[in-house]
Amino acid sequence: MTWIPRIHLSGFDAGQVSELVSKWLENNQAKIKLFFEQLGRSQSLQEMMTIPLLATLIVLVFKQTDKLPENKTRLYEIFVDLHNGGWDLAKSVQRPSQFSATAKMFVLKRMAASIHKAKRREMLETDISVVAREALKETNWKVLKNELLRDGLIVQMGLMIGFAHHSFQEFLTARYLLGDLNTSYLTACCDEYLKGSDWWQEVLYFY
């Protein structure tokens, strides 16, 4: 399929990193200085700042916590937890919710694992609802779906549901593997990776 146009995002240079940080931190010079002081102590985070998505996540986490994560895995851990109720906690906002952050994470991990195992980036809502009901017995899928969409980790595209970014799916699949110790699932993804498939590369990195 060589005829299909392919687009690649270039990495940020130092000037673009500085501009991104300044805009997200609303030109607050004290916060900007603190950000770059912490960034200067981590070579791995400096490398991640050249990648647009990761740079944005890093700045958003810092904006809420005044601290930088130690590494990529910790970055996703913080960011996902912030979306799963953490933003409300940080802002002292109480939005009505029928499901706890723990219950929603329980479902999100299984959703991610199901979609990733199927080698897809989205799945029919009818199939996702089955996964949710198997995870939380007799749950009201419509209410749960609305809460998950509001949190922002998943998005709906017509009849399909997927994660807001593929890397969230990969991270949550790894969390599923760690939390459930599903040895057959883990063995299968390791076997595929060792046979040359890069579909599981980031999952195994997070794992």
C-alpha cells in the first residue's frame, strides 16, 4: 500500500519545548523556572520532551502537581489516574458519580485488554458493553459509559468506542496484565512479540 500518503510528526526542538511549556503554564515565570529546574535533573524526561504527546502530558502533570514524573511509566500512571477522578480531587470539584475510580479502572483495564488482544484501536460499543458487564455485574452501561466519556480516557466514534490515544490503551493493557496475572494472555503476547510483531512492544515496555 505504498500509494497511501504517510504523515510523521517531527520532534520538538528546544525553542518549541520552551514555547509549549510557557503556554501551558500561562507564562507563570516561577512555575516555568521550577519546571525546567526539575527537567534538567532527568535525562530521560528531557528526551521525552521532544515527543509532542509526551511533552504535553508531562507539562499537564506538572501543572497539576508541581512535580515531574520519574519516567514514562510513572507519567502515564499519574496522567491516567488524574483522568480517572484525580482532576476533580486536585481542583476540589465534586461531580456526581455512581462509580468509584477503582470500579472504573477495573473496567478500563479490561476494555483495553480486549481491544488490544483483537489488534484493534476501537471496538463496537455492543462488545464493549459486554466487557463492562462481565467486569461489573449488572452494571448500568449507559451511566458508566457517560462517566467514562466525561473522564476523557475513552471516546465514542459512531458505533465504536476506543481510547483517546492508542498509548492509553497500551498502558492500561499492561496494567491489566500486572493486576490480573493472566498468564495465558501474557504468554500469547510475549510469543507474538518474539516472533517479530511490534503490536505488543509498548505494552511489554509498560509491563
